[in-house]
Amino acid sequence: MLFSGDELANNTVLELRAQGQLSAFNKQPNLTFETDAPAILQQAVAQTREFNIDVTNGLINQRRFDPRKVDVMARKGTIERWILNASLPVGFTIQGAKFVVESQGEHQLQAEELAWKDTVWVKNKTQILVKFDQASSGNYPFLFGVSNLMLEDMGCLGVLMVQ
């Protein structure tokens, strides 16, 4: 039991009430968010890749992370379609690249829903368009994979080289 008897009987409660001018938070802000993300839908896709994420065993395409092996080679300035399938819901992230979520499950996203991301929540099947704007090096490649630290420790990551 957390409290017993009359421990709370003599406590003073501080009550705060806004008075005077209207609070700045009462107004709905008129926010417009300008992005070039929808334009990616009109650009050519250089390659399509599929990744099957086994959350239970910490695997991507039935393989564990090997820092000596490059899993994906991409060209700087290109756009690729990545199809992500996960056995259980999990976060997925890509270093050194940005993407828009094209569809989640059978739901196609509308143009006004599109924004640049580096992480997405994958439930079943998620399709993303990845834009590679930054080059990596052999000594410092990018990583992709789950955003769950326990699964990363299990090896649910891949090595990405962008040239």
C-alpha cells in the first residue's frame, strides 16, 4: 500500500488558473510545411531491393551483421525502392540517406502525407523510396537496420556503401 491512514490529510494543493490576456496557446497556429519530398514519386527508380526482417532471431534476409561484408552498394544521387517486411512491428533506420514512405501495408500515402525521414515503423510490409545524397567510404560505411538496440546487438543490421 502506498499511503495509509491520514498521510495526505494536511497537504496543500496548489491550483493554477490562467487569468488576464488569452494564452498564446489558445490560438491555432497556421503552419505550412514546405517540402520537396513528393517530387521523389516522379523520379526514376534505379533499383528495387527487398529486406525481410526476422525480429525474433535478429536477422535481415536470414543473415546477421558482418562489419567486413558490404550488404548494399548504391550510387550517390540515385533513388531506390526498398520493400521492408517484418515478422513483428519494429523501427527501421538508414544512416546517410533519407527516404519517403511510399506505402504501409496496402495503404498508399497521399502527397500531403509525404515527408523526408530516416526512420520508419515497419508493420508487415512497408515500401520506401530512398535517396542517396551522401557518399560513404570504405573505412566509414553507413549502416541500415532496426532501431531497437537489443536487436542491433543480435546482429539485425546491414552495411551500406554509397559511391
